[in-house]
Amino acid sequence: MDVSTPGRSAADLVFLSGPVHTVDPARTRASAVAVRGDRILAVGHEAEVADLIGPGTEVVDLHGKLLLPGFQDAHVHPVGGGMELGQCDLSSADTADAYRELIHSYATAHPEAPWIVGGGWSLEAFPGGLPTRGFLDAVVPDRPVFLVNRDHHGGWANSRALERAGLTARTPDPVDGRIERDATGEPSGMLQEGAMRLVADLLPEPTVTELTEGLLRAQRLLHSYGVTAWQDAMLGRGPGTADPIPAYLAARLDGKLTARVTGALWWDRSRGSEQIPELIARRDELSGGLLRATSVKIMQDGIAENHTAAMLTPYLTACGCASDNSGISFIDPGDLQRYVTELDAAGFQVHFHALGDRAVREALDAVEAARRTNGLRDTRPHLAHLQVVHPEDIPRFRKLGATANIQALWAAHEPQMDELTIPFLGPRRAAWQYPFGDLLRAGVTLAAGSDWPVSSPDPIAALHVAVNRRTPDSPPSAPVFLPEQRIDLGSALAAYTAGSAYANHLDDTGSIQPGKLADLVVLDRDPFNGPGEEIAATHVLQTFVGGRRVYAADDA
């Protein structure tokens, strides 16, 4: 097997003794794959690739471990996530006492920092999801503090930060956000959605070096989870976030960008169509090498937990009565239809944040308006999050050619869901949450993403929840969240590979077929051979981008 047959030059890399899960419907399983350069040369069984093994061929014996196409994250914020790992990172804890210790430890270790910044705290750690400035004042009395929550739809500030921003009882709420207030009307320390900017705009600007370090830190982590490509869901400066573009440009220039990246340029919701020429110019400026900026991100609403997700009917109050709040549509629906039609005509994909059922309908209406005016173009619009989808809107995805971009890790019973969401939606709407099964049965294309750092970037954990509708750490007695919306492992894997490749316009990736790019991941087992409850025990051993190994576990 170490001599190549005349007429077929040797491969650079060969995988043997699979299984290989190809995500190719014509040949779903194989046991061997050959790679030359950055492309897949052959897929089959050992006898079909034996003549491609030459003296210089690297042979990877899978020993029965599973080879897959690389995972692709269709909605993620790597630079912000990587930056937060180096800041006051609260994502490892879930109680107020633990946050107190982490914040104190970070502030003590960084006496030179003019601000204490970071985030990752959970809403359910505080009554009503609303921490106060007094909590932070007791921990860090001498410097301003600003910590975004795990959802990144709210920020927690201490008194010094609020004073720096000039926020008082007389400060009006911005049109796209809310200042939470105490009984006297003074800001209580929690800023929702667009109100975050009132403090975030005062934060020291991160340097290009700091941004790039955050990107590379994130890239290492994502490769370790088998992620070979992603769609960055916010290129530009959004509420409470730094612009990640300089990091991508620096990493590309230095040859340090090893993932394939599709960037979604941020739509400034305070402006209108006049920004489209700027977006076109930025697309042209940024696209090259492993980076392209062919998408535009429109955030149409907020989140259900703080009642800013746009709903067709009002949220309930704590007593179960209808409130006067149906959430926020950040962009007027009529304007949205016009903007999306113009973006579609300019060749942009539109990447919607649409979480509530009204936002989902408004986004689909905008796609329908674009299709009606421009015809069916290969722009591949996709709607991310889809927490609450009215059943009447599910078949519209397929009809309009809109991809459902799912964040499967959220589709489970956990405190935020059970305490801050279900009681305020009511049983009817709560049963419409994360309808993966209904979407799949309706023939809708599914893509998948993590929204990291909102939640873990680990695709395997997300696959576990998509199949089980329970978190990996749920006890066997834990209830299944809407069991009729479970999907099978093959469909979930297709969403995280071929589906996301489709959303990312990376058509030569997403499956293991001759001629496609050799973006591959080796797992430590074949999760198809075990019960669904054990999917989360699977780990990544090796990750390859274009035939180049970008990650190897210590025991690989």
C-alpha cells in the first residue's frame, strides 16, 4: 500500500479504517478518504484509495473513530468571545455569590485597569434577571464597572459607570432600549438593548492588538471544537460591542487566519438605505483570502427573557395576565421590507436576528417583498434564533428559500427558560419554541450556530440538545423540552455541516466528496453507534482546514 499506481499520483493525506460520515446523500458512509493539496481526492473504502498512498503520504489510521466534514458555525461572535476570555469572565459560574468572588478577584488582579469590563453572567442568578448597581458598588467601589450578560442584550453597571454616563432619573429611555429603574426612578444598574450604548460608548477602545489576540484565542477554541468555518454575525460596531473588522484584517495580513469566515456587516438601525453604498464598499474592501463579507446582519428584535423579543401578542405578567408590552421591533416593518429588497438587489445575503414570533413574521415578510421585486436570487437569507415561531409561518421558510439558523443548545429546560420565559409567554406560545422538528418536516433548510459567547461554541453539545431536547448535564429524570421537536442525529449533523456551509455560501465544503475542500474533523468515537443520551460524551481529536491540521488533542 505504499506504492502508488501509475496514472494516479500519490495523495498528501489519507484517512483509513473509518467510519466516514460523508453528509453526501449519494454515499452516506465510507471508510477511507484521500486528500491532495487542499482538496478531497477520493472517498471510498481502503481498496479504492490504496494506490494513492505513496512514500510521502501521511496516513491517519482512524481506528474506528468517526471522520466528518468540519463543523460550521452559522452565527457566532468570535472576537467578542475571545476578548471576554481575557477580561472579567463570568461564564463559568451561575450564582450571585460566585459572581461576587470572580469580580472581586479580577479587580484585585488588575489594579491598573481604569474600567472593569467583561461579562457572561446569567439572568437567572438575580430576581427577575435584574442585578443592581449596589451589588457591584460593594465589590468595586473605586472604579466604573460594566458587565454584559450572557445573552449580550443587557449590561450591568455600577454607580460610578452610571455617573460617568450622566444617567439619572430624568434620562429618557432610548427608542431601542430600556433603562431599568429603582422605586425612586433612578437607574438601578441594568441597561437593556440599545440603552447599553449609554455606558458602553464610554469604554476604552480596545487596540488592534487586543482585538486580534481575542480573535486568535477564539480561533484556537473553535478549532478545538472541530469548527472549520463560521459566519461572524456582527462586523461593525453594535450596541456595547467593539468592531471586530481590524482583527480580521490583521490576522489575514499576517497569515494567522486559518478558518473560513463569512462576515455579516452590521446594519445600523438608526440609519436607512443611505448606508447601503458604504456596505457595498466595505464588502469589496474586506473580501479576500479566507475572509468574505457578503452578508448583512439586521437585528429585528431583542430577547424573550427581558421582554424585548417582538411578539404578536403581549407578554404575560407575573400573575398570568396580559401586559401592555409586546416587545420591540427595532426596524419599522415597512422600512424593513424596503431595506431587505435593496440589499437583496445589491447581492447581499440578509442575516436576521429574529427571536419572537412577530420578528420572525416581519423578517419573512421582508424576504417575501424582496422575492416579489427581485425574483428568486441566490442570496440565501437566513433567520437566526427562532425562539418562538407561529405555526402558520413555518411553511413560508421553504416557499421563500429562507434558511432556519438554529441555536440548538437553547432548546431545553433550564432556569432561564423555566423561570424567565415560559411563565411570561404562556402555554400556547411556549409550545411554539425552537420548532426544529416542524421545520425539518416542512422541508426547510436548517443551518446551525452557537451565538457564542452567549452560549457554548461546542457543536457536539448543541447536537446533543437537538437530538434529546435536554442539556448534556440533565439527569435521566429531567423532562424533555417539547419532545415532538427533537430531530435525528443525521439531520442535526447536516445542519451543522452542509446546512451551515449553504448559509455561508461555501458550496465546496460541508460534505466529504471528491473535489471539495478538505475541511475535516476526527471524533473520538462514532456517536451513531451509541444512545442519543451519550452524544455529549464525544470529543474532537483532530481538525483540518484545507488538508492542513489546525488542531490535535493531546491524545490524538
